Amino acid sequence: MADHALSKVEFFVVGFDPRDASLTVLNSMGYSASNRSDAVDDAQDAAAAAQARGLPLRYTVVRIAAEDSFPS
């Protein structure tokens, strides 16, 4: 697989809204392996902020592994 932006990303914080079953990537960013703790902190902060606003959003730190990319 060619080197590209996602080849260095190992974690995303994915937000889930059960009201419409939508998924989002928090802050449209990925985290490297060395920044995993930042991903966890950001997920916890986002969940606390959503809860404070009465929103039913859930945040999950997801580890990814890019298998291929197109066009290559």
C-alpha cells in the first residue's frame, strides 16, 4: 500500500448519535499510536460535554488498520 495520510493514523474517535444512527469522526482527525491517550481524553471530554447538554451521544476510540487505498 502506498504511503498516504491514513497510513500513519491508528486511532479515530467515533461519535454515535442513536437518534438517527449517524457516525462522525470527532474533530475530523486521526491519532497516531503515540497519541492514543489524547484520543481517549478527547473521547471522554466529548462525552462529558454531550451529557452536560443532555445529548445521547456516545464516543468510542477505534483502532484502525488501513488495508488498501484507491486509487493506488
